[in-house]
Amino acid sequence: MTNSGRDDHRILDSSNASGSSGASGSSGANGSSGARGSSGAAELELVSLDFEEHNLHGLRQTVTAHAATVLTDDRIDDMALIAVELASNAIRHGGGRGRLRLWTTADAIYCQVTDDGPGFPDSKYPAARRPEPSASGGRGLWLVLHFSDAITVDNDVDGGATVTAMIATGDRTSPSKP
Amino acid sequence: MADASRVEDLRPGDHACLTFSDGEERLDLVAAIVRDGLQSGQRVLCVTDTLSQVALTGELTGRGVALGDATESGQMLVMRTAETFLVDGSFTTQRVVDLLAAQISQAAAEGFSGLCITSDMSWALRPVAGLDQLMNYESRLTDLVAETNATAVCQYDRQSFDTVTLAGVAAHHGFALAAATYHDDAFLRICRQYQPPGIRVSGEIDYRRAEPLTLALTEALALDNHLYLNLGSLDFMDGSIAGVIMQAAASLGPNQRMTVRCQAHAGKVFHALGLPDQSNVTVVVSDDQ
């Protein structure tokens, strides 16, 4: 969770892109924490697993099961799609394999995928604009941006990339929500 | 059963074994058989097992087969297993062959061009007396329809019947009938849907199966001016697959339409990508099967 070994990082608040996601306005991405969740709040690691292409089905089931403990039905499927798209991207463009981590803080759930591929050019998340209907690709990463509340991209100095996507859960430590 | 034929290849005198993977697929095929039978002026006799007569009629009507007039005029008949295969709860070949022969004569006497019989054979999954005569029955039925120029389509659930029974049954039919299938494994099934015409995708799908889906959509778009893409039983779809469907929609000709039926989250993905904004495309969200 530290920033050591990273030569660059970029935080994208995707709340503008996620018109239908429903959780914007719950102040999940408060400036300093971004999608890395490094605000010092207590983190609870849910999953850490290595994956290859044949693990995609199980990966989605695992993420769905864990996301169900903190998200509403609607957003569980968002998180499952985010995890599959990030993992697929690592498999197809990031060296064929990767590592997925899932954790929660008091008010959000994070999905992080790390791979050993060439990294993102200029540490820029590549899918800011919605692909045209006739476009042949690019929808997966755009959907990740659209369905998450914030995204962080890191290129590792030794190669490889880490993408962290966050979905806000609202403050789950508040007394009104046991 | 590998080289299964299509519904439109059915001819009077044929005795066909229809196999299916789930109830939706069975009803799509039955709807196409009933539609073609009625259109050609035959009387259609459906023997229903698990569904009530009212429920079957509702399912067929929901698939665009107009049954009101045909039911009124007696062109369309629906009978239950208990009135046909299992009178008194047991099965005998002779009684059922006699009953069907009488129905064939009656249809001719009433001026219909023939009789098309299609039967849900699910009753044969239960331990009923006389089941050992099943192969004998199928063999006799082949002779009966050949002699009388009737058409018979027996529906067997390929997931429920054991492989030995299925192989035996298939050997006693002259004709194998199944949905044209583009992909079929434990996770995903892509097949042609006959009524309404289009493609049916069930299970879960990601970029690794973009190719069979692309082929299915391309073939359907060459055949149908209104393509129904039924994703009602599809539990997961990734962005690549949404892209294949977006591209198919973008390729529609000026006289073509596409209706996509899907579950709630796929609907959310399609809306995000702008599919419903395209002209000639309708997205219908329904979580039921």
C-alpha cells in the first residue's frame, strides 16, 4: 500500500463518468485517499490471489461473494465486472497473468490488479472517452471507469502496472448502520 | 444426433426426435413447429406433460404464434399426458398408436391437410408401468406416420434422459431435430432461437467466446429483418461481448431491427454504452427466465 517503487501515479475521480452508478455523492473519494485507500483508515483484506486466464470464472465468483458483504445487489455486479475487466486486461495485455487484491475500508471497497506487462503509456488510464458503437474494442476499461467511483493507475519502475478501482459503500462504521 | 436438422426441413411422413437443453429452448422449437403446422393447413396436436394446457397456450402465444382462431376452429388441439400416453397411469404402445391413428383419420375427415403431432416425452422420465415398450412405440410411430403422411415430433430433454435411452430413442426416429448450436459447454450455450427468430445465449460469456457469438449474430442478421437476441438466461457478459453486440447493432440495415432481452446488469451495461440510443434497437430488461 505504500508508494515506494512506483515512479508515477495518477488519480482519476470517475464520478463524472459514472452517471448511473448511484453511489456518487457519498463522499467515498475524498481527495487525499483516491482509489488507493491510503488514508490510514483500518483496512480489511478480503482476497489476494494470483490468476491466469483459466481462473477468470472462479475470480468473478470470489469477488462477487466478498463484494456481497458490503455492497447492494446492483453494485455487487458492478464490482464483479470491474474485477473481470481488470483481470482480463492483465491477461490479454499485461503478460498473461496477474494478482488481484480486494479490501475494504470504513467507507469503500477496493479492487486492485497488478501485472507484469508493459504498463500504461504515460501512466494514463486509457479509456476516458466512451467508445463509439462501431468501435472494435476499448469498452472493458471504459466500463471499469464508468462503474467505479475512483481509479488509480501506477506503473512500476521495474515494469508492470497496478490499477486500483474503488466503489464507495457509505460509512459502514456509523451507528445507524450496524 | 450431431447433424440435426432444422424445423423448416420437417415434411409430412417424418418422425422426428427433438432434443433440447432447457425449457425455453424446447418452447421456442415447439412454437416454430406449431406455427409451421398451422400455416400449412394441418391440424396440430400438442401433448403436454409438465405444463398445463393453459400455460402451454400462453407460452406459444407469448412467442408470437397466434392461436386464438386455431383453437376456436379446432385446428389446434392440446392434450395432456394423462389423456394420451398415461391413461390409467400406465403406458401401452397399442393404445397410444390406436389413439393417434384415430386422430390422424379424424383430421383428414375434418378437412385438414394432415396431422402434426408433437409430444413432450418427459413422462418417460418417471417410473411408469409399461415404459419398457418405449422403443417399440417409437418404432411403430415411424411406420404410422410414414403410412398416413402425418408428422410426429417427440421432445426429449437431453439433460434429463440418460445417454443409453437417448441413443436408443434417436435410432427409432428418422429425423433428428435440435436448435442450431454455435457453442455448447458447461458454462455457455449459444443457439439459434426459432420463434421469435434470433439467437439465444445462456450461462456466462466473456471475450474468449466472442467468435461463436459473432458468427451466430452474422448468420441471424443475414436471415432475419427483426433479430431477437435473447440474453434472459445469461448471467454474466463482459465488455468485449457487449462490444460484439454493439457492433452487430451498428451494422443493422435500414430495414432491420434488433430487440435485446437481458437481465438487469447487462441492461445497465448496454445503457452505459449507448445501445438503446441506436436507432432500430430496443433493449428489454427482464430478470425472469
